[in-house]
Amino acid sequence: MILIIGGGALGITFATKLHRAGTAVKLVVRSKELINKIKSGKFLFFDTASHKIDVPLLRPDEAREETADMILVAVKAYD
């Protein structure tokens, strides 16, 4: 399983592409508010058409309990 930290443009892109390729992936998002926006469809992934983001989402405190084969960090330097 790949754990991607950061729910911005790069994190969402990597998570969505890997998930659609059949890779087990979870996306760590900073706040519950952002998780709700992603789940409600306010953030869409655009490929050849727009799609809701269908990757499992976690808050940072939930991610501490996860075991991952790889961690991809997609945050800005100050985060």
C-alpha cells in the first residue's frame, strides 16, 4: 500500500492515477473540512473528463496507525 501525504494538486493526481492503475493507495489530507470537500465532489480530477476523487482519505491522526510499503510526501516545504 502506498500512503500519500498531502491532498493538494500533486497528492490528488498521484493518488488518483495510482488508484486507477490498481495500486492500493490512501491519501492523507490535513483537515476534516478538506476531506468533506473532496468527498462531496467540490474537487474533481480531470483526465479526459472530470471524475470524483475515489481514493480512500485519512486525517493525519488516522494515518499514524497505517502500515505502508511506501510513503510519498507531496506537501509544500513549510508543511
